Amino acid sequence: MTHRRLDEVFPSSCSASLVAAELYFDKTNSISRDRIVKRCCQFVDTEIECVMKFRTTENGVLDQSKKHIFDITYDNLMKDPIGVVHQIYDYFDLHWSNEMEMAIRDWLLKNPQGKQGRHTYSLAEFGLNLEDIETRYADYINLFLSSDNQSSSTTSISS
């Protein structure tokens, strides 16, 4: 499961939601905009709540399924995509080949980050701030995004 920094998730989700909503709402209407941003934040909040509940609940079925989850951070995936994919293959005891690595390298060369342009956004443009996010989601951040829980490229949470 890929985990991305929440100060990127929230504004990215809000921005994407607003772009989609422009088909139906007047983008100059601040009430519509504020509702969409609020609803988007509620949706992300619910997603995080569900992930935390699933990953921290103790019972036999959940404990078994946790062994089938490998956690990575988006930042590590972007820094070392081949290394991260290799770790995923190792974790699940899958066959890794030089041909596969070459195919990944080729794809990465042909599709560099930003090739299609950059989508820019900020917390402030949606009335959000880092301190509130860090406080509200401290448990999620500590479990999945803190440097204490990460190896050189990834972290795996399993029981």
C-alpha cells in the first residue's frame, strides 16, 4: 500500500475534485467551492480512518490479511522506483528478472516525472494548514510516514 504525505494528499484531492466539479458547478461560486473542498476533506478523512481501523484492529482475519500488505511511501517510490519494486517482489517471494528491471528502466526513461506537465496546489489555497493535519492524523503519520518506521526504501507493517 502506498502512503503519501498528507500535506500533498489533501490539496491534491481538493484540486482534482474542483476540476471535476467545474463540469457541474460555477467555479466562481465560493459556496459551491467551499462545499466541494469540505466534502473532499471528509472523504480523505474517512479513508484514513478506515485504513487505521483496518491496520490497527486485532483479530485473526485481519492479522492474516496484514501479512499480504506491503507498505511503501510515495516519496521512496519516486526516489528509487526500481529498488522499491524489487523489495515488493522480495517481500511477496516473487521472481525478479533482469528483463523486468530493464523494462522498468526503459519505461521510466520514456515517462519522466512531469512529462505531461505539473499540477500545482497548496494547502493554503484550500484553507488547510500543516499543523492541523499533523495533529489530526498523528497516528497515521507515525505508523506509515515517520522516518522511524521506514527502512532505506520502504516500511512493512505486518503482525
